[in-house]
Amino acid sequence: MFLLLKKEKIILGIDPGTNLTGYGLLKVSGSKLEVLSLGIISLQKIKDPYLKLQRIFSRVLSLVDEFHPDELAIEAPFYGKNVQSMLKLGRAQGVAMAAALYRSVPIHEYAPRKIKMAITGQGNASKEQVAEMLVSILKLKELPNLPDATDGLAAAVCHHFQSLTPESGSTVKSWKEFISKNPGRVKS
């Protein structure tokens, strides 16, 4: 059986926020990675929280219409001490996801630590460390000083790396279970 892989795909990465929403578009051609666009949706001057959500929706929809991404990779809101902040981030994430879904773009969600781990090998890496690794991974001269945009791009690169790793389809909870499910992989 042959597995047909799409030779080229575009991944839109989003770092949702209520003041700044970052995005990065990554084109994958075989093993070549290329940054198509990188930027932020600035919401700081908008006071009405619902108009902020409308702006996120319309800008993400325009990115989808312009670049026709095959997939959306989005950073999940993380639980912090301030529940209100988490709810606001969840709304921002939700409208970005709704814009992608409106055009039937599949969505993949990643925790911030998972994205940092995929890019730097450390789940607690700083935004600067993530940016430095992206410059190295993508063979860029430099990235603009837009940490939220860099985080959006990091979500896209993380998703690309995750798509390279085939999932086993099942998980095991103990060595005994692993051995019973994989007798040919154990030598006495």
C-alpha cells in the first residue's frame, strides 16, 4: 500500500490574543519550509470587546481567502491565575477558529508548552528563544521583532513537525500492556 502525500501545503499558525493576535503562514514543499507572511492583528485601540472579536474574525478570514491554507494550527489558551483573561483568550481563539471553519480549514490546537517544546526542545522556553530557533529552523536572516507573530509562526512549525510523526493509533499504560500488544518487538 502506498501513502500519497500532498507535495505542498500551507499552514496558518495563530497566537490568539485580545490586544494582539499573531499569525504566521508557512508553506511546506517536501522538506523545504518557507515563510509566506507574518504579522499581527492589532486590537489595542479598539475598546469594545465584541468589535475586537469581529476584527479577529474578519482578518483571519481574509488571510484564509488570500493564502488558502490547508490547515490551521492555533495556540490553546492556558489556565492562569486570572480566569477572566483565560475566558477572553478563549473567545479570541474561538473566533479565529470560526473564521477557518467558515472556509472548511481543518484546525489543530496545541498547548503553549507543546509548541515551545517542538521548536526549542524546552517547554518553558522564552519568546526570544523560540524566535531564535525559528530563524535557525527556517534558515532566515532574522525575524521581525513581533513576538506574537513569531508565536503564530511557531504554532505552524509545531504542527508541521507533529504531522511528520505518525501516530501509533493506540496508547499503553504499562510495560506489560506494551509487551502484550507488541510481542515481535521484545527480545528475550
